[in-house]
Amino acid sequence: MSKTEKKLVIFSDLDVEKALKNALQKSRPDIIGEVRDSGLKGRGGAGFPTAVKWNLAAAAQGERKFVICNADEGEPGTFKDRVLLTDYADQLIAGMVLAAYAIGSKDGIIYLRAEYTYLRKDLEATIEKMRGKKMLGKRILGKDGFEFDVHIHMGSGAYICGEETALIESLEGHRGEPRNRPPFPVTVGYLGCPTSVNNVETFITALHIVEKGAKWFKTFGTEKSTGSKLFSVSGDCEKPGVYELPMGITIKKLLETVGGEDAKAVQVGGASGTCVPRKDFDRAIAYEDVSTGGSIIVFGQQRDMLQVAINFMEFFCEESCGQCTPCRLGTETLLEGLDLLDEGKCSLKHLRELCSLGETMQLSSKCGLGQSAPNAFLSIVENFKSEIFDTRCSCR
Amino acid sequence: MLASEREQLKAEINKMAKKFDYHRSGLIPVLQYVQNISRHISPESMQDIAEAFKIHPVEVQGVVSFYSFLSIERKGKFVVRLCRTISCDMAGKEAVANQLENELGIEFGETTDDGMFTLEFTNCLGMCDMGPAMLVNDDIHTRVTPEKVADIIDSYRNRFGAHVTHGEHA
């Protein structure tokens, strides 16, 4: 499925059963220690250190603890989890077992987005197969006193449920509205129990790390963004698809790999990410520079960037949960502004007010959705202001 | 909905809710089940579901109205969801949208008079490298072109029994 020639981390060979068996020989602190040494950060986009999350969940007091796989991949332009769920489901489940062992959990849930219902059957077959091989259930791979099982919970079509506290609300049968934090899910999560919510790619990467070592993992990537990352590449390029590339790769190099050298701009991180214009293609894709959960959308020279901004803002207007005012009203107001721009009826004074509103939303929204909703708007207005004004005129 | 049908569905709802010990975490699975067989969640069903979980019906409605795959209005037997997000948009989703409207004779957001098809836009389907993409119920279709639209629609229209069984829960 992958178009990458070199196998780095995730697409490197792994004997799943052997890796899990080796991991279960280690002590719990050793596993978390290995993940900590690797510098692995959450691959869903937020970039929270995985070992810190696991350590907090391990230390938290609770009769039950939960390991939840966030398979609610909804960020526009992201489809790497779809590939992983299709071709690497056994590694995902083994990664969940590993996390469960590390934090002391018996219960796992895969929160699968409704749009991926067609993946459910094969996923369930894999779960059943792994039960048969004693990689799930009681006494996993002969390890006394360790039991863990997973079940699939289907989403019902809401982007916001990719946010971990909204996901938990949804699991509990509520509207997917994010919770106030703290308390964080690692102490008060699903059903009030300590819960670790991790992305599909994070579980798989952690499994490789524990088997092959933090040192090996750190041979890829940069000092602050270790390892490799899966990129979902779409838009105006010759070879769209899923690529595994080292962290810290420049946008220019990535575009050469996918056949998109002519691009005018690249959206890194999906609708909630940043639009990077051609002059900045030397920037690196990494947590310390341009961060992404994996979405790379390439825009060719012919693309109208204002239409791109409108498409993204319509997305946020629909997907805002409506709970907090900056996000609910801010997204609507920014969309109205974009429509004014499109009609050639937006004064620069109003545009400046809209940009200021965007910054307010970044600061005052309750969750990541509202905080990042203005990103595309702000970066497109900043970088393509002259294109927008030159091509629009209300008197035409 | 006939009274007997409501009773039948109510029994199913209670059976499912019991599997979850009537705990609220079973609410969405039950709603998904009802949506699946009745193609909507009627006010009567919301009452019955609320009763099973011992919560207020408004709580149920709040959940139903939040999620795009749950609906109060009755959907067609086949729900066509065309991805409207940027990659599919750039790959030619507008022409596909136009042809879907032509083939079905309805606009987006509408359901055909025979109750067979509902046409909707949806956000990213995760098929950005193979757009334009659309879901028909749970089936994914990729690289859809305007020419392919008629064949795809026909393949559902001609499914065995599709015309006979539609409206069974009316």
C-alpha cells in the first residue's frame, strides 16, 4: 500500500507475536522508559509525549483502566490510519496490548469512525485471530496475571470526536462535546477511570520501538522530533498516497518525493493546519517547525487559494460542536468574511478585524478544534492577500 | 408507524439496552441499530429509548441531532454521501455532484419520492488520494466520474428486493 521505497519504522519488518512476547518479558517501567527514551510523541497531531501519557495512566489510581485507540481519523487530507487499519491491524492490536501491559489495563476499545464501517468486518476478524493466538484474552502469551481484550465502538459521524475528551463523551453515550481539562483522561477518563487515548500510528510505532530500541528509532528524524512519520499526500501531485518519511524532512524534499515540485502552496496538517507558500518550502515538517498529524495537501499553480480557505471554513462551521462561543460564532463570522472577500466587497479594515478575531479564537476556544480553526484562514490571507484582492472585484 | 411495529421495535430496543445493563454507554449503539433498521429515529423511538435508559427524551434527541449519521428525518434506503472536502473537491467532486442530482432527480439534502435514495454531502472520507470519493450506505466508491454515477446508482436500484422491501418500517 505504501509508496515508500525505504522501510523506516512503521513499514519495517516485524514479527508481531515475537515482539509482543519480548515486550511482556520486560518490566512495566522498562517499557515506558524505552518509549520515553525514544522521544515518541502522539502521531494524531497534538504531539503529546506518549510515555508521559502512559506513565500518568500507570500511576493513576483506579479499579479499571482503559486503553482507547483513536481511529476517528477525520482531519481533511488524512488517510494513513485507514491504510494501517487495513494492512497493519495486527500490529495495532499488539500495540494496544503493549500499552495495556504498561499501564495495567484489562479493557481496550477501538473507536472507529462511522465512515470506516466497511473496515469493521476485517478488523473484527483480526481481533478474533489474535484471541486464537493468545495475544488477546486471559494469560496473554503465557504471561501470568495479564489479561486484556478489545472491542470496536463505532462513531456516528462527528469530526470533533477525534478530540480525546469528546471521544470519551461519545463513548459514554453523550454529544461529542469536549470536556474541561484538567482533569485529564489519564486520571479521569472513560467512566471516570484512568484512560490512555492514543492514535493508531502511535500504538504501532511504540510496538516497533519497544522491540527494536529507542536508539534505533532515534536514528531517524531530528532531535526534537524523533523517528519517522506517515504522511497522507493528496492534491496536485503525480503520486498521491501514504508515505513514511523521516521527521524533519523539508517540504521541498517531500514534494520531490511525491512529484509535486510545481506546487504553489502546501497545506500541512489538514484543515486545522497551516498553509505554507512556495517561498517557505525550505521549512521542515516537525513538531518544532510545521507540525502535522500527517495530512499534506498539495495545491498547484492553477488553484484559487480563497476557494481553499472557504472550503476549510465551511468544514469548521459544520463540525464545530457549538459548545463554546469563540468557535461557534467565530467560524461563522470568518466564513462570512471569506464570502465578502470572494464577492470583492471586503474592506481591509474589516479584514484586519477578522484576523484579530481569528487570533482571539486561537486563544479563547475551549478545545483544539476552535483553537486551530482560524489557522488556514490566517495563513492563506497572510500569504495570498494580493492574489485574493487582484482577482476579485465587485464591479465586474 | 403502526402500533404493533412500534411494540416490536421497542422490544428490540429493550433487548439491546439490556445487553449494556441499561448503562448510558449503550445509547449510541442502540441509536445506530434503530437508524439502521428504520432509517431514522422517530420521536416515538426516542421516547422508547429514553425509557429504556431511564433518561429524558430530550437527552436522546440531543444526541441524535449531534451526529451526522443519526437522523430524525427518515432517510432513503440508500444514503449517498459525496465527500466535499478539498482534495475530492479539487479532483472534480462538483461534476460528480451535478450528475448525481441529474440521475436521481433531487438536490443535495433531499430524498427521492420512492424513498430509495438520499443525497448528502459529507466531510473527509479518508480517500483523499483516490477522489472524488463517496459512500453509499457503508460501501466506499473511489475515483468516481460523472459517467460512472449512473452505473453506481443502478447497481443499488437493481439490488434484489430493493424496490419490494423499501418502506417496510414506514
